[in-house]
Amino acid sequence: MRVLVITGMSGGGKSEAARALEDVGFFCVDNLPVPLLGRFVDLLTKAEEATRVALVIDVRGGEYLAGCAAAFKEIRGAEHNLEIIFFDATDEVLIRRFSETRRRHPLNSEDLRAGLEEERGLLSGLRAEANQVVDTSALTVHELRRRLRQQYATRDSHLRVSLLSFGFKYGSPSEADLVFDVRFLPNPYFVEDLRPLSGIDSRVAAYVSQPAEFSEFLERLLGLLRLVLPLYQREGKAYLTVAVGCTGGRHRSVATVEALRGHLEQDYPRLAVRHRDMERV
């Protein structure tokens, strides 16, 4: 199991880091008592609940912090891959963040600067043992999340893309991020033999894709999607729905979505496809 320990100063970015790691598939636990770390990892391993876990440990652990070295040794002794990240920032930045959030320091110090100094002392051992120290003083939340995604995201945690066909006569889908209108294509509805079929049928697909404009449209649409989908992922979007609409949502939009599916599912193996209005009469 890959075990990632998230630690560091209060206000240093641990909570945002945990959320970012959870988004890329880590099983995250905040403030688990240090004596339970080894048993918790062992439990997850036996239950096969996760292969990657992130544990937030900080000054809230109190007197148990003294047992971190032993807990880490136990986890490494069980042949797990343990990594420690320490999140830090300058005192000035931490004080500003506490002021903005209006939260009390976990040590309940009457003087915030003195509390930060005490906290640094209590966490000095963890900082010395850390595999990497991340100074978030000049990082925005988005930059921090992007950095962690780049470092820890796997293929399974990539952007989840959905393709949706629909009919404008039944209303535009509220969940759509990108909407494309294909009512400029020839309508199989007006061909008697094709009317009862759907865009999944090869005869309808051939009719819709016959004009040269369809090939050009599909090529340009794929070019746009291949440009913007990685950019959406870089900005931290977890889900994105591309909707294609025609009049009734039975022929042209369905055929177009199926054509898109054939080109995109190799890059997005968990691609979801839904034809919202295909069965409507």
C-alpha cells in the first residue's frame, strides 16, 4: 500500500491537500490517533479497501506525536511505501490566513505568533523526517491542488467525461458543461424508412454522416475537445459532460455522440455515454 502522511503547520494547506488527494483516489483520514496508524493501515490492507491512503497528522495529535517514529517504523516494517509531506508557510502568511478564516489556533494560544512558534517546535521531528517540504506561502489553492494532482494522479483518477445526446424539444440538459447543436445535419426523420430507427442503427449513422460537412464538423469538434479536456482536468474539474442536441434527440444527436465515442474512448476508458431522449416517441 502507498501511505502518504500529510503533516505541517496549521494553515499550511493540509486540508486542501487532503481534498486534492481524495479527488485522485486516496483514502483520506484526518487526525487519526498516532498509536492507531499501523493497525488502521493493516486493516485496510486485509480488507482490500484501498491501495493508496493519506493520513493527516499534525499538532492536534498532542502527546501522541512522540510515537510517530515508532508508528512509521511499523508501517515500513510491513513493507508499505511510506512518504511524508510537510506543508509550511511563513509566519506572516499563516497569521494572515488565520485572520481571514477567523479560526483559533489548535494550541489555543492567546498570542498567535507564540502559538506558531510552539507548534514549529512540536513538529520539528516530523519536518526533519519529511520526504518533501512544500512551502505554500506563494501558492494559491488552485496551484497547490494542481501540483498534487500532477504528482499523484493515476489514469483512473483522470477527468470523467460523459457524452450525452438529447432533443431540444424536451429542453437542454442542466448537467451539460458543453453543448453542441447538430440540427444543421440532414434529418432522418423525414426519410420514411429511417424514421422508426435511432442514431445507433448503422443506416441512420450512414445517412447522417454522408454530407462532407459532417466529417469536417466532427474533425473540428474532436480537435476542440482534445484541446479543452486536458485543460479542464488541469484546473481540477472531476466531471465534464459534453451534450449534443438535435430536434428530437433520436437520430442526429445520437449518431454524432456514437461517432465521438469511437474517437474518445481510447483516451478516456471510463467514458460514459447516455442517450437521454432516444426512446421518446
